[in-house]
Amino acid sequence: MSTYTLDTATSRANPTPAPMRRLTVPKLMEQKGGEPIVMLTAYTARMAQLLDPHCDVLLVGDSLGQVIYGLPSTVPVTMEMMIAHGAAVVRGSYHSLVAIDMPFGSYEESPEQAFRSAARLMKETGAAAVKLEGGAAMAETIRFLTSRGIPVIGHVGLTPQAVNMLGGYRARGRDDAERDKILSDAKAVADAGAFLLVLEGVMEEIADAATKAVGCPTIGIGASAACDGQVLVIDDMLGLFERVPRFVKRYDDLATRVSKAAETYAAEVRARAFPTEEQIYRPKT
């Protein structure tokens, strides 16, 4: 695993590679059936710096609508939001391939609309790929994009942008009709040229079958350990929210730690115990 050497004068703004080259689409595709692909969401330059040495893909997810902006779903997320955060993550990373979610309403109308949106996202951020939701209905669009030089990550199963149609965030594939649709969607997206395929919120057996059926690596989230990689929302994984989906493993409890630090700070300010001599500027004698 490559590591960073950080120059203390610039480490707050940009990491310095030591030396490092970004992972590429062909390299990630070679991991099909091999070493699992590590993917996490990132929304800021600093978080990208911290995650980059450990990840293969940093996904600037439209989940930022909920975890950063407090929106009720991903539906209201805009292109401007994705561009601002995408550019920050690219600036904060050197190793991982950076992919950006295409927000709701930016690609569904036509392949031509999708191309304009994807081209803008990539040009204004420096990201290497886009991700879009949808199965067989989006195959033509995926083929249109990939044939014009835009790498695409597909996303089937539970697709959050379609939450209003799906009736909520429940797991998909509970009956034969849903199972057949997820598998046919997975094959259609892979055949159209997606280089990675996210399988979200689907029954384990369906994720296993889809992983075997498609030629590109699959990325599970609430799916199966047999997928070719895994992704989680970083805020969920770090325990920044009290309530998380059952498929999330909390690797820390930062909400409690942040709250405790703020409590201690507040107490010291009110007691005039902060700042001390160490934090105060005085003329040199």
C-alpha cells in the first residue's frame, strides 16, 4: 500500500504523493474475482486526504444531500453541489479513482442530456468517472456515454433516487419478480459498458448470482460479502449518526466523541479555563 509524505507547510491544503499514481478503470476491472475493491464516500478535501491511502475508489455520493445538507432524500441534490464537493475530493486525493454521482434529473431525459451533464461533472472536477442509477432502462444511456469516453459505474437494486417510486428504502428482491428484474438489470448495465456495478439493498443470493453473471466487478452495499468490493457512506461507517441501516458496520462512534469534545470546550470557555498561556499571543521580550 502506498503512503503519503505530508509537507507540514501545505498538508492542510493538499497531500504530497510519495510517489503515487491514481488507479485507473482498466486496473479496477482487473480486480474482478480477485482482491476486493475498497470504496467509501467522501465529500471534502480533508476527508479525501484521510481515506485516499486506504481506498481504491472515492465516491462523491449524492448521499451528501442527507449527510451534509440535511435534506430528506437525494432527490433535491443539484449539479452545483456535486461539482463543488467533487472538485474538493479530487484536490484532496492522489491514489483513488474519484467517481461522482449524477444527481436526479441530470441524465434521465436522454443520452444526450446525460452526456452534457457527465462531461460537465468531469471537466469541472477532474473526476475520472460518473455513477448513475437504473437498470435496463439506462442501458442505452450507459452505452452512449462509454462510447464517448465517459467511464460509468452502474447502480441497481435499491436506487435511492427512485425512493418515491419504490415506496421507501426496503431491501429489494423479496419475490421472484423482483429477483428476475434485478438480475436482468445487472446484466443490461454490465453489457452496456459499466466498468463497476453497485448492488444496493438486495438479498444475498441475488447479489451472489449477479456477481457471477456479469463481467465487471460488483460493489456491494447491503448485498453480499461475495461481491467484488464493498462501499459504505463514510458518515455511517464512522458513527456520526445515531441511526444507521442494518447493513452498516460502525467502525467508530465519532458522534459521541465530537459531542464530548464540544462539551469539554464549552465548559472550559465558561470557566475561563480556555484559552491558557499556550494559546495567547504576547509581544516578544
